[in-house]
Amino acid sequence: MFKGAAVVMGATSSGKTAVGEALAAVLQAPFIEGDDLHSAANVAKMASGIPLTDDDRWPWLAAIGNALAGEGAMVAACSALKRAYREAIARAAGRPVSFIFLSGSREILEQRIKARRGHFMPPSLLDSQLAILEPPGAGERALKLDIEMPVERLVEQARRWLMTQD
């Protein structure tokens, strides 16, 4: 059984929460919704259509890492768009963190974000996220999955991969 920390990552509307919640349930692990750890100022900024800066993100990334600290399996949802952000999360967690990167085309992400209701992230911020996205690369503890797959399949592939990461 997986006993580590995992972050389901990707651009807005990639399915981080749906996959993260389902993965946490399968792993019998707590789920941490990264959006809930944003400051009120960050939420207001994004809701106004203003992209976050790195300075806005560092305290949020530290909060996610701190939430993943400790022992046992934990799953979080967080965009973790840059390698430096992923490294900051792992540093704050104080243990290895595995990243499940939900990757998809701009067109699919745009369709999903336009269909979403009740979320603070407006469609206008999709391009700013894609502009800074650094897909996980060599040397990173990450699995890339295609968001066109059904959630159940994404979860099963992530679960199997995580079992090799302990």
C-alpha cells in the first residue's frame, strides 16, 4: 500500500480535484484541496482575472507542503505548474512527493473551464497558466496522464504507479 505524499497537478480544469479525491479514496488517504489553502487575497486576485505571481504563490505552496508533511499516505490537488513550485512543495513536506501530471490540450481545458460553475478561476486565466506550465521532466518523480481518459482509468494508472514509488 502507498504510504507517501502525492500531488495531482496540472492546469486549471484538468481534473485535479476529481482525480485527487478518487485516488485518495482508493488509497484510503486524506485528500487536501489545494484551492482551499489559497489566501483570501489570492482568491480575490484570481476571481478578478489577475494571474498570481510567484510571490503570491510561495506561501500557498508552503501551506500545501506543510499539509503533506508527516507520515502515511496523503493526496493533494495543486496546479504545481513549475518545477520550482514542485520542489517547494516537497521541501515543505519534508519527504519525497510524487506528482501525477494531468495533461491535456488547451481546447479540452477551455471547454471544461467554461462548463464549470461556482469556481473562482475565470476562463481568462487559462492562458496565463499554460504560459508558465513546465511539464515534469527528467529527474522528477512524476507520471504524466492524458485527461481524455476516464477518471477511473486515470486513478487506476496513478495508483499502480504510486505503488512503485514507496
